[in-house]
Amino acid sequence: MNIKRIFGALLTLCGIGGLIYAAIVFADTSGGTRDVKSMIIFGVLGLIFFVTGISLVRTTKDEA
């Protein structure tokens, strides 16, 4: 297994975790500034990690 694929899978899992945490913060938010900032930060970082991980897994070719 290629190290880039492992790193891509790890980034994808971190991205999914960040997106899930942003959704949890969104569900529990009371509208405070701190809640909105943390939701935006975790959502954007989760999306970046998720997209980067998926593209890294897709573009890495298996070499035997």
C-alpha cells in the first residue's frame, strides 16, 4: 500500500470528523458569536481536509 494513499485516507477521516463536529456545533448553537466562529472554522477545515484527502486518494496510482 502506498504511503500517499494512507495519508489521503487519514486526511479524509479527519475531514469527516471536522464536518461532523461542525454539524454538532450547528445543532447545539444558541446564536452566540463564539458558536458561529467555531462552526465556521471546523466546517471550513473539515471541508478542506476532506476534499484534499479524497483527491489524494483518487490521483495516487498503485504501482506494483
